[in-house]
Amino acid sequence: MAKQKIFVTGHNGMVGSAIVRQLERKTNVELLTAARTELNLLDQAAVQTWFENNPVDQVYIGAAKVGGIHANNEYPAEFIYENLMVEANLIHAAHQAGVHKLLFLGSSCIYPKHAEQPMREDALLTGTLEPTNEPYAIAKIAGIKMCESYNRQYGHDYRSVMPTNLYGPNDNFHPKNSHVIPALLRRFHEARKAGKKQVTAWGTGKPMREFLHVDDMAAACVHVMELDTETYQAHTQPKMSHINVGSGVDCTIRELTETVAKVVGFEGEIVWDTSKPDGTPRKLLDVSRMKALGWEASIGLEDGLRQTYAWFLDNINKFRR
């Protein structure tokens, strides 16, 4: 039997590399990747040419412009432009090349700021988005709707999953532009190494967040793509064709921060800077549809944090800047 040729974009990033690790375990898969120096996903003509020269059976869209509250606030134009261009170029080029199966990865920030908790798939477009990441969220909503539209018009099988907050190996540990977990891991690590007695955390610590290890997310993505069409469609409807992927468990940012401090071994005081934004009060996904499809998360938060911190220590020379 011929191997399936699967193109994973963003393979050097946290999400893409995790999907690659999952697919590498399979004997019936031939993986295709392209570094930024080989393929500029913002260049429509280049993307189309790549697909013409590299026939594939499936595409995983793991490439995206991502960041935490600070990055979303500072660079809104880049977040909406780059994400719209990457997804539009890839989805349209895949269609033109006759690729029937594709997976688009969104984000839980697509849901309204005050959506009922836990957030179900049909909460999409029912209210106002969180202002701090609205440009990113709108780009991700557009990706979902592109997949729906190409399915409806051309009969493709383009699927969408909406992961909750992700963390793990190959995350961005930039001191300002990273998400909350890598930012905290680095901050507590550097404070411990410097012998500091105090670390400042953003906000009040009251918002609640759900976190999912990226290896769990990748396993869920492969699981979704391997479902037969009838099973997938039986759990999706035209107006909510995406599927939530999360742990189904959340915690306060204060609880998360204290757990990170414990994992890193920081024993000083945590001070909360309430002048900084909290973001959405709560973000917990309803993952009942994913469970009904036969998948649920297996990596607990503290275990996942320990694994991620170990990876950070092994790769710390990358972050000495």
C-alpha cells in the first residue's frame, strides 16, 4: 500500500513539531515539511507553486502567528494579516491542487468574551470577542469559515479543531511576547537562578484558564483526521463544523502560577501587578463532542509543566538573549 503524503506546515513551531512527532510514529505516512527559507507561506504564488511541485494527500495547517496578551496588544495588524494570509494561501492552494483532506487549527479565543462556560462549538459568533486578541480571533474564525465554504462548494473534507491554551516543547519563551506558561517558567527560572526573593505576575490571578499539553493536542488532531467522513460529519453540523480540543479542566491563573513556581523550585514571594490586563474572565471548552468521538486528554497539568520545564532546561542556550 502506498504511503499517505502528508504536508505539515509550521513544523518547527510548537504545534507543528508535535504533529510531526505523532505522525512519525506511523509506518504508512510520508511526511513533507518546508522551512520558512524554503517556502514563504505569506506568498500566494510561492504556495501554489509548492503544491504543484509536491503532490500531497493531506495538509495540517500548524503554521500561525501566535503570542500572549502583550504581543496581541502590540502587534494587532501583524496578527490579523499574517494569519489570514497563511490560511487563505494554504486552503486555496490545497483546493487547486486537488487535496481533498485538510485540518485547520484555530483557537479557543474564537468564542465571545462572555460566552457561557464551558464554551460549546455553537457559541461561535454569538457575542463580542475579547478586545485584546480580537484580530487573531477574527483570522481564526475566517479559517473555519473558509473550510466550511470549500467543503460546501467543492465537496472537500476540510476539518477544523479549536485547541484550548497550549504549552509544551518548542514553545516561545520570549520574555515579553510569549504565552502565560512559557513566560512564567522562564521568569521563575531566572528569578531562582538570580536568588531573587520576589516575582511579579500580571493581573489579579483570578481569571480561569484551561491548558493542554501540545502532545495531547497533536494526538487529538491525528485522531480527528483519521475518523471516517461519516463519523466526523455525524458529530458536526454546517454551522458548527469545528471541534473543541481541550482537557476539560481549568484553574485560576494564581493556581497555575503557584504550580509553575513549585515545578521550577522558586520559593520566594509572588506579587500581583493589578495594573496589567486580566483578559477574558474564564475560558473553558466543552469537550463533550471530542470525547464522543473517542478521544480525551491524558497529560495532567503538573506533569506537563515538569516535562516542559525539562525541555526548557535542555534547550536553554536558545533563550539566552
